[in-house]
Amino acid sequence: MKNTLKNFRKKGNNKKHRKTRRHNKMNKNNKVIVGKIYANWCGHCQNMAKDWEDLKNYLANQGNMFEIVEIEQTQESNLIPTINKKFLKKSPVKVSLQGGYPTLFKIKGGNVSYFQGNRTFEEMRQWYLQ
């Protein structure tokens, strides 16, 4: 009888552990990745710096729904493949520089999309929340 009770407890713990792992994986997949590829020397990047900081602060106050990724030009070759492998395994479209700096992107539901609007806090905020 003790042996059966002991096995039952072990199985119960394993189920709980599997459920927690599944829940953590679902939360990771539901997170929206908000990204910027930039160069320190770029005038466009410098001009949007305050709006980007305001956006980061705003998104940080939205709870654990967003993860912010900033990729400086010197880190592109290392970080972009890592992001693509981690978040876009099954997607045919990958994160890449889109015509120049800055490139703003979001990864949501395993898909990447790129920001095409004016680089103001309000336009970026509305786009990232879509």
C-alpha cells in the first residue's frame, strides 16, 4: 500500500510539473517581441531615440506581455540568427534589416512584421499594440 501511495504522489508531481512547463511555454509564445535594429551613428536612430525610450517605458508598464530587443549594428550578425531560431523557427519570414536603420519589428504568434509609419511614440505604440 505504501508503495502505491508513493508512486501516486510521484505521478501527481510529474503531472503538475508538465502542466507548469506547458503553461510557461504558452506564456512565452504569447509574448510580443518588440525590436529595433539600429546604428549609433545613424541620424534617424538618434532622432527617434526619445520616442523609442518613451515606447519602452510604456510597454514595460503593460505587464509581462512584451519583451524588448535592441540590436546595435555591430551585434547584427550574432543576435539576429539567435532571435530567428528562438522565435521564428517555423516562419518563412525572418527578422532582417529592412532597407536601413532603424528597422523596427514585432514578433507575434510566430510571425514577424515591420513598422512602416512615422517614428513617433504614438504611431509606434499603436502599431505594437495591434
